[in-house]
Amino acid sequence: MKIPTALKHKPVIVSEDYDKIDGRDCQSDAKGLSVGLAQWNDRGKVDVSAKIWRYTGEKWSRQSEEMPLHRVIDLAIFVCRTKQYFREAYRYEKLYDENETRIDRIPLQGGAMDVSVCVDNPFLDEDIKLVSAALAKDDELLGERLARLAAILREMGY
């Protein structure tokens, strides 16, 4: 499906027909991806964003997600670290160490992104098992994408 160019986000690089590879059932409302000029740009300010274009069947959805590129990468780092954590979580009876819930502290921009088990979740003991099972079920799906990401990062010299 063609990504619109007349809306506030101005696509420069696109991946159309993303719904054909989005997840397991490949019948998603996410019809495309783009990198372009952010919809929140003011005159004289140029931010670049990534956007997931969602289509309801009648119109482009207001639920389409748009994020600055650094947040997309931060989210990828966060997801990778989460996935890595769950590889070893089986060592704990509840899938986490109740005495040390911080998983990692990832240095970024002179600060750090803390990654922790959310002990404020009243259903944590049940939810963490569900997340662990879902990650295991989707291992092939995620693994293929992570391998592609790793290869591209190597090509880029990272």
C-alpha cells in the first residue's frame, strides 16, 4: 500500500507493504514504515523520525506511531537487553532475583538507561512468566530480525 505524502510526516525512505512481513499472521494494520521529516517540526527546526503507518481499511489511523530516531534505537537496545535477560531468567524461581531487580545500567549520553524488573506490577509473578513464554515462542521471528540488524550494524562498521 502506498504511504501518503500529503500528511504532516514527510516520508523520505519508505517500506511499503510492511503488513506482509509484520509478525506471525502477516495480516496487520501496519501497512508501511518510513523515515522522514517529523510531523512536530516547527519552522527552522528539522527533526527526523521513523513512523509505522497503520490503516483501518478506510483511512490512515491516528494510532500510527511516530518516534524520533534515537528513541527507536533506544527501544531496540532495550528490547535486546530484555531478550538477553530472559535467556538466563530460568535460573530464578520467579524468573527474577527479588533482592536485585536491576537488570542493567546502559550508559548513554553522559547518563544511563536503567533496565529493571517492574516490581510495582501487582501481577508480576504471573506476567513475567507470560512474557518469558511469548519471547520463547517468538524466538525464531525475533532472531531472524536481530540477525539482520546485527549484520547491517557490522556492515556500517559498528
